Amino acid sequence: MQAIRVENLSKTFRVKRKEKGMRGSVRAIFHPQTEEIQAVNGVSFSVEEGEMLAFIGPNGAGKSTTIKMLTGILYPDGGRVEVLGVDPTKRRRQLAYQIGTVFGQKEQLWTHLTPYDNFRFFGAVYDLTERETEARIEELSERFALREFIDIPVRNLSLGQRIRCEMVAALIHKPKVLFLDEPTIGLDLVVKENVRELIRQMNREEHTTIFLTSHDVGDIEKLCTRIIIVNDGQIVLDDSVEHLKSHYPNEHAPDTAVHGREHEAAAESGDISDVSLEDIIVEIYKSQGET
């Protein structure tokens, strides 16, 4: 069953342009100039329930705009969106009870409250009973190892501890789809791996669909089975991570015979460790005019 279905999704923004200097400022007041920017242009894809998808691209590619339309924050100009069978533009409140979001660069927790008090607050927001909230806090606190700092104000926690608490807050109501935007940004290597393992565990045990955006290739490679790359508001690649790593180096090998034979031999033997996923993604970005 499909958790997310997107058909021919489009979104255009109108932005103001101003010339330099005082003259430009005055002219902008009396004769404003605007320009239309196509942030998302005819995007179509689907995500199966329980799938772990990486939705990536260079800055300004349309990732955040797409996520905002999937969650009902923005209305599309054209196309169709369904998340868990719900149209976000028409029933955003209903959808909010079934999805969760974690933004690595934007906190949703009240920093002057403890994690425990935050979790109780979010339980009330999602209309959980007190018994349901306490049971869920107990379960997630154990899973995410929060007991040592669950009663310490969020502002006094380390970044890694806060990210774990952000994830618990997003999971308190048992969402079926979790949107993750740079969930490991700024974390050290050990904490990153701990967070990734928690995400894998959540997907494995609760069958939560994961929609991930990240510039960290480690997040993509260690979490996701499928990758969609967008650029200039359009999908330029939709493939499984495994297939991309095993076939892209050979299909896009350098023109020289020596390099071509090396990539072909690696593909035939199954040894593709010499070509990293990061190298492949960078090459795709470059082919789309991004450096």
C-alpha cells in the first residue's frame, strides 16, 4: 500500500527584485518588479508503507517546498498529493495526527521545559489520554535511553540529547510517516550512528515510513533503500541505493578503455567499494550543472 502518492506536483513563487542603491529602492516602491520562480515543476513519485526514502538535491532544488506541500504547510499550484490517503490541502489537521516531523535545524521542544513535560504537552496536543501518554513516554524513554536527562530542562541538554528528544516528541502519537530533515546535522560520529540505529529500529519495529532529506551521505547510505534526486524542481533520478551503487559507475564510466574495464570488472565481481555513494551523487549533481 502506498503511504505517499504525488502526481505532477507544481509550485511557483513570486519574488520581488530590486536594483542596487537608493534609486533602486525608490523605484521598487513605485514600480515594483517581480519574478516567478518555479520551485517544483511536475514532480511525480510514490512511497510504499514502511519504505525508507532519501529525497535529496542541492540547495534550492525544491526539497523543502515539496515536504511543505506533503505536510499541508504549502498549497500546490497544480498536481495532486495524498499522504496516507489524505489530501493535505483539504484535511491538514486530520493528517497531522498521522505524521511526525523532525527538523535538525529547527527545534519543536520548549527549551525551558524538561523532556518529560514536553512529551506530556505533545501527548495532549495529539489527544492522547494520560495513560496512553505515560505508556508511550515510558516505552520511548527506554528505547531512546532518555532516563538520565528526562527531567533536565531542554536548554541544558547536549545537541545529541536534544535530537533524541525531538524524535521522541515526533513519535509520541505513533505516526505512520516520519519526515526527517537533516536529523543528524551537527552531531559527532558516535551520536550520529546512535540516532541512525534508533531510526532503523523504529522502522523495523513499528513499520514507520521514513521520508529523509539530508546532505549527509552517511544518513542516506545507512538508512535508506531508495533515493530520489531533485534539481531545479524536477526529479532527475529515482533508483534504489543498491542499484545506483552497482550500476551507475559502469554505465557512466570514463571514456578511456582502462577506466571502463576497471569499472566493468568491479561491477561483475560485485566489488564496488572503490566507488562511493558520495562520489556518485556529486557526479550526478555536476551533470545537472551543480558544483
